[in-house]
Amino acid sequence: RRARGRPAPSLARSVAELVLYGAAGCTLCAEAAAQLAPLRRAYRLVYREVDIHDDTALARRYLLEVPVVTVDGVVASAGPLDLDAVRAALRRAGLL
């Protein structure tokens, strides 16, 4: 019997997009990138790091919240990294 809320193996997705929005010189952002590294190695993720200062709209949106992590375009964690929240988002995306 499969665990509740988990997709059947045949329905599990093979890849998800994980984006870390941060800023140059942001210590929390660098720490978040390091903490995400094991997830990046363990699962098939398209991973990108985006500097919010390269886009005015992103800077306005996330300036006081970086680091921000999204999974498939949905915010999973903002502020200090919440790895449990990121794992939960990956589960919802069908990867865990």
C-alpha cells in the first residue's frame, strides 16, 4: 500500500524546477545554496540561481524576503531557508 499523498510510482514526475532567488553578498542566500546542494544531487532538478537585482520586478517583489526558493514556480521558502518546506514542495511536485 502506498503512502497517502504520494503519487503512484508510474505517475511520479522525473524532474522539477528549483529556483533560488537571492542577491550578491547575501550570506543567507549563500547558506541556502549550500543547504540545497544535497537535494540537487539526490533528485532530478533543473536548478537556477537568480540575482534579484538583475530584474527590477524581482527586486521589488523579493528584496526583503531573500533567499526565496520556488519549486515549479511556487514559493516554497522565503527568508531563512526552510528545508522541510522545500521537501514538502518537492513531494507535492511528485519527486519525493
